[in-house]
Amino acid sequence: MFDRLDDILIRYQQVMEELNDPEVVGDQEHFRKLMKEQTDLAPIVEKYTEYKQEKQNEQESLELLEGESDEEMRELAKEELAASKENIARIEKELKVLLLPKDPMDDKNVIVEIRAGAGGDEAALFAADLFRMYNKYAESQRWKVEMMSANENGIGGFKEVVFMISGSSVYSKMKYESGVHRVQRVPETESGGRIHTSTVTVAIMPEAEEVDVHLDMNDVRIDVFRASGNGGQCVNTTDSAVRIIHIPTGIVISCQDEKSQRKNKEKGRKVLRSRLYEMELEKKQKEEAAYRKNQVGTGDRSEKIRTYNFPQGRCTDHRIKLTLHRLDSIMNGDLEEIVDSLIAADQAAKLSNMEEGY
């Protein structure tokens, strides 16, 4: 591990030297790549520098113990030695986490699909609640949300809603949201006051660039039709809505959010490319099942990941057995504690897998 850390330190110094080179500053593409590398390496270098300082403190305390006869000074040296040993052990663990292989998709934007499952209108209403929750969370992270398509149920809910979240490291935090979200509450549509259980499916797909997925337009059929629902006078009077059908897989994408047919086509192709990319990723994950067996789930849409219990005001994430009794703030986008706990659990599982030899 320390040979690797020394190599990282050398590389970091090389990157910093290059960034100060006027010729490099003139090459914007190369400069951006170096800035990205510098940002990735900086936390490791800072932590390794802290580690080396603590090792030096440990050595100085040992030397003081060996050469000091004054009992008071020896006690002080013992305390400092104990503190240094404790810090060294902590920093070593933190360095191991920082050296874990980074998910290459962590920096990507995401396309989110929320679909109402079991529960009829109540499931559609909760799908709208989740859409609002993710919008609030994105706002707190200073991310941008762009609507791709929506299928409303007429009473304020969504049968399906698709949207993009873009910003800094979106996938790294949102990827744990894929799966079945269960809600337990008295529905607005229920007059008898009985608690119902409904489900909503969330899929988080990394935005696929053209370099990630080759989309052969010969495999695609595009139909245009007149949009329905709210959206302004132009939406309902022109053939601006599009339906994109990927013939080899049978995937169907509908987009009618924009007034422009061209913009709807662009959005539809974006969603289709990300769907195809997700299919490839799922295939790879199945092949790597042995390595992933202890990791926190991030892709299985059939996995029940979370329960939102309104009568008790609690939210439970079943993967890490975390229960929080502040449902109101969570539904208002306060997901940070859940996300941080999921990231920590995933890192712990990856460290365990590495130690087992995977």
C-alpha cells in the first residue's frame, strides 16, 4: 500500500508542475484532464501527508522516552505516543478507503425513472412524492433537474416520470436509490382511514455518452404524434411528441415534454442510450456476482430497498438496517444521512472483499 502511496505522491507533484506550465495552460483539454486528476489525487496526498506527520510524531515520542529521565516528561511522551498510535491506526483505515478502486461512473449525470407499482392511484401519488423528494435533494446539492417525460394519472400523481439530474458526482450519491420503495400510509383516496401499502420502482441510470454506447439509428424507429395533457397551447396542436422504438431490444421511449419535435427526439435518444448502457452494466454486474455479493445493492430494480412509514414517521433502509424517525425532513430532500450511511457500508463491504482476496 505504501509503495502505491509513494507513487501517487510523485504523480501528484508531476501534475502540479504540469499545471504551472504555460504551454499546458494553453491546451484546454489537457489542462482539464490534469485538473480532474489533481482533484482526485489531492485527498489521498493530504491524508498520506497527515500519516507521515503522525509517524514522525511517534518516532519523536519514542526517542524522548528512551533518552528522558524526568518522570513527568516521560508521562507526557507516553501520552503523545499513545495518541500518535491511535491516529496512525485511524489514518491507515482512511487511506485504505481512499485507495479503493473508484467507480468510473461516479462523476456521471443520471437519468432517473420513477414508476408506480402496486397500489394504483396511491402508488402514483407516492411516485410524485419521490419525484419532489429527489428534486429537493438535488437542489440541496446544487444539481440541475431536467424533465424528460411524464405520464400523469390526473389527480397529481405519476404513473411514470423520467428526468435527468446533472452536476458534480451525481451518480456517486444517487446510484443507491435503484430498487423498490415501499410506502405505508392512509391514502388521500381512502375514506375509511385504513393504512395501505404501495410500491414505487426507482431506476438510476448513468447518462451514457456516445463513446459509451454506439446507437445504430438503423435499429431505431421514430413515430411522431400529437402530445396530450398539460404543456401549453403549442404542445397539443402540433405533432411534437415522439415515440422511439429500439427494434433489437423492444425498448420504447416516449417524450412529449418539449414543444419542439427535435428537442423531444434528442431527449428520447438520451434516455434510450442510457437504458442500453444500463443493460450492459447489469450484464457485467452479473458476471462479477462473486465480487459484488457483499456490496450494497445499486442496480436490482426488484430489490425492496426502503420503507416509508407515515403513521410512525419513520424511514427504514433495509440494506443497511438503518431506521430514522424524521420522515418529514427526508421527504423534503434531507437524504444526506441515508446516502452517507450507504456509501460507508459499501466501502466497508469492498474493504472486506479485498481482505478476503476477491
